[in-house]
Amino acid sequence: MSLPVPTLHTDRLLLRPFLDADGEDLYALQSNAQVMRFWDSPPWTDRSRIERFLAGCRQMSDDGSGVRIAVARRSDERFIGWCTLTARS
């Protein structure tokens, strides 16, 4: 069963599905060693990771295992981060 990616608004943030336009900002985040220092994987060094990540987002939603949600500033809708919601069995 597919899981739809929710869109949620707060005063300052917009949580929404990933857009192809998020790719470069996503790469900037994921390739930053300071940002990734406590992450469970090393910083990205190859831009092909963008499409693989976005394809993985679609796959998670399609197979019902969870959703990855882009976090954007509400003021300009610019991507600033992401989170994952995992489905429980």
C-alpha cells in the first residue's frame, strides 16, 4: 500500500514532498562534512547521489515503507533539510 507524502505548514516551515528542484540544495547539505559529522553515512562526493536519493524517496512512498519529507522555509519555500517517517507493521 502506497503512503502519500504529507504537506504540513507551520508559521516558519513547510514540510512537503521532495521536488526535483531540491536536488542542488540537498547535495549541498549531504556533501557538507560539518553537517554529516554525526550522520550514519559519509558526506556525498558524487552528484549522482541526488537522483538515487530522490528515487529512493519515491520508492519508499510507493512500497508503503515510509516517506521522506523535505523541510523548507515557508517564506521562500527553499529546501533546508529533510526527515523520514517510517511505517510500522
